[in-house]
Amino acid sequence: MRNQISKPNSTVPTDFERRQIDRQVQNFLLNVVPVNYRGPGEVRFSAEQWTVELFEVQAHPVHRQRGVRLPLALLRSDGRGQPWQLFFRGEQGHWREYPVTDKQPFLRLEAALAEIESDKYRVFW
């Protein structure tokens, strides 16, 4: 069986919660990514319910006008008050759970983003 991540059975975030998640990730991209990231593309994010994916957009190697989306990190929660899980893209292209530390699971989105920033296992940058 393939290494897959099960979809959480969660509540839908309110508009206020969605804006909070978007704002936290946007601040991360504006303040942290330029310092840590040295790739040729631009780092962006997409968010759906309680899942946030960070990815890099690079020019396609052959068709330069088209972009290629390269996943960097996945953050997922089961909903309000639930911890955030952090995943990185493994060698086979599948999402892998970030190594468990004394901080896992991350109770706040900011803590999970800080773990991406520190990247002590060098799996994100």
C-alpha cells in the first residue's frame, strides 16, 4: 500500500479562522522564507479547510512560460483546538511525517511554521 495521509475528519474553519491561518502563513512567507530559501522559484501556499501546503513555483525546464509546482511542506489539523501535524516530501515523492520531537504535535500553527524555519533535519530548505 502506498504511503498516504488520511484526510482528517474535521469541522470547516470559520471565515475568521481561515483568515487567521492565511495571515500566519503569509507572514511566514514574507518574513522567514526570503532569509532561509535559496531556490530559483517563488514559495507560495494553498490552504483548504485545516490543511496548508507550502510549495515552490519554478519555470518548467522546457516550456518556460508554464510553472511547475514543487511541494515543500504540508501542515494538517483535525480542526479547532487540535494539534497541527507537519509533513515533508520524501524521496519517493510521498508526504512523510516530520520526525517526532519533544515539541510534537504542534499545538499552534506558529510552532509548526517555526519548526519549518529551523529545519534542523534539512528536509524543507
